[in-house]
Amino acid sequence: MESRRKQRNVIYKDHLTSFLFVMPAMTFLITFALIPIIYLVYLSFFKYQIPNPAEFVGFKNYIRAFSDGLFWKSLLNTLVYTVGSSTIGLSGALAMAVFLNRQFKGKRFYKVMYFLPTVTSEVITAMIFLWIFDGQLGILNYFLRVMGNTDPPQWLLTTPWAMGVVMLVGAWRGISYNTPIYLAALEGIPKSLYEAADIDGANGWQKFWNVSLPGIIHTLVYTIVMAVIGSFQVVAIVDVLTNGGPLDSTLVSIKYIWRQAFEYNNVGYGATLSLLIVPFLLVFTIMQLKISKRRA
């Protein structure tokens, strides 16, 4: 009887210790994730314009959202931006990681240089590209005029150039962020697999396709999912470069939600719009996870 009591005490202490270790993370998750989501759902059923009291309107905000053409246009712009910036950014990061996964002189210097965009804020990054692509004072158009082009493109004032520049900035940051992740995954692949491929006479492309790519498939899926989620949150780059223009061609969904909630003071409607984005992210994430299971 005494031994059972001691055993229960040991189990109780183990559970208590485990709970104490996870409690800070759980507190953080509940405070900054779960409670805001619940409050967001609550707000979506109200017409709330600060400082007026919230007025319950049921599903009116949702009905309004489904007939809001500008919201769907902003969502389409976000999808275009996501596909463009993620494709270029992830492909570039993978190419850079394969390049750095070799032994060559100056490797440490390149490792420092490619990571610089990640430690630079989005606003500063956007201002650098604004200095490059500005139609009147940008350095790119300066060189084009020097080369004889008297009417260079107004990159940020015309479509589809404006979206192209926004995607380029997002891709540039994506390359910087994802390269070390791919590099760590490539370095974790056993060398014996490459040696066996060498014995079989595989060339560089065959080793990449049959050894490297399967070895980092889960990392690829992870970075794709994170890139999609990150793309749906882009706003600072758009704010600095185009402010959603020209003609709303770069108006992304978060920027439109921000306008509704804080510029037009439609807090309840902004909450509704933000909730409508969630299903798109869930569907895309589930698709990526299923693809990764098939390749694994």
C-alpha cells in the first residue's frame, strides 16, 4: 500500500513538472492566439464603429463580404502575389542552398551576405526597392535613360509592372529566409547516398532529383506552407511601394482588411473579412500535407 502511494506521488510530481514546463507556452498561446480568434469571431457579428457601441447585425457582415467585389479582387491579387513570390523565392532559395552545399573558397562570406535581407525590416527593404524602381528618381530608370531609353516604364504606377515589383521584393526576402533552412536539410542527407549514386554513374541532376529532393521533401512542404501563410500577411511592402495601386492592382487582402477596420472604422466588417481568409489557408495547407505524404 505504501509503495503504491509513493508510486502515485512520483507520477503526480512528473505530471506536475511537465505541466509547469508547458504552462508558459500554453499561457502565451491562449492569450495571444486563442482569445483574439474568439474575439474576432464575436466581432464579426457586430457593426462596430469606434467610439460608438457595437450593434448586433447577425450575418449581415458575411452577406456584405460575399458581394464585395473589391475584397475578392484583393484576394485574387493576394493569390497572384503568393504564387509569384513563393515560386521565385523558394526556387531561388533551393538553388542557392544547392550552391552553398559545396566546398569552395569564400563560402562563409556568401552565407553572411544572403542572410542580410532577413534581418532587414520589410519597410527598409521596400524603401530600397522604391529607390531602385521609382519612375522619376529611381536608379533603374536613370540607367535606362543613359542607355538611350527616353521613355522607361513607370514601374510602380502601371500594371502589371507594379505587381511584378511587389512580387520581386517578396521573393528576394523569401530567398534569404529559406536558404539556410534548405541548406541545413541538404547537409543532413547521408553522404553514403551520394556515394552510392556516384557508383551507379548518376550525374549531378540525377543525384539532385533522386537523392537531394526526396531527402528534403518535408522541409520543402514546410517552407511552402510557411511561404503561403507569410504571403497572405504581406502589407508593409505594398504600403511603401504602391499603397495598393495602381487601380487596386496590388491591393492585397490584408491591406483591404486594414482599410476597412482602421481607415474606414468598420471594425466588425474587417473582422469578418479576416475570418474569410482562414479557409483558403487551411485548404492550401491540407493539400500540401497530402502531397508530402505521397512523396514520402
